[in-house]
Amino acid sequence: MNRYMKYIIVQSAHQSVPVAILFHHIIAHDSFNYNVENIISAGFCFIDKDSNVQVFGKSDSLGKKSREDKDPKIIRETIRPRKEYEEIDNSCNVIDK
């Protein structure tokens, strides 16, 4: 069983910081090549239950490498719950039928 995912780090002119796009390992990296403006890096990652991120490898189809010194932080920031989202989730009432 594979427990890794693929990712790309992107930043557009409209974003102040780069963000990660994570996806299933069977999808080709270059599936995103035409949908984003600036791909900074790409590779594979593991994320454990404590949100520790390990990146490795590269995308041959995009010609981009993973960056062990920067990408884990960007991925953690992307998947980290934001306070405003937590407040929205906590305000929703679920009714069981």
C-alpha cells in the first residue's frame, strides 16, 4: 500500500505566498501544468499523523525537484487548519435523522 502523495508548489501573481497542491500518487504531475501560472517545485511527500512532512524526489514531467529545505513548511501551512475555518466548523449544527 502506498502512503505517499504527489505535490506541486505554486505561486501566482495574485498570491502573496506559495501554496501546495497535493494529489494522489497515480495522477501525473503535468496534469497541473496548464492550470497554474508558476510551478516552483514538485515531488513526492509523506505526511504523518502529527503533520510532519517529508519530501523527496522530483517530477520528470515538469522538470522540477522537491526542496527539502522549503517545501515541508509550505505543505504544513497549506494543510494546517485555519482558525476561521475551525470557527465555521464549530458553528455548524449537524442533525441526525
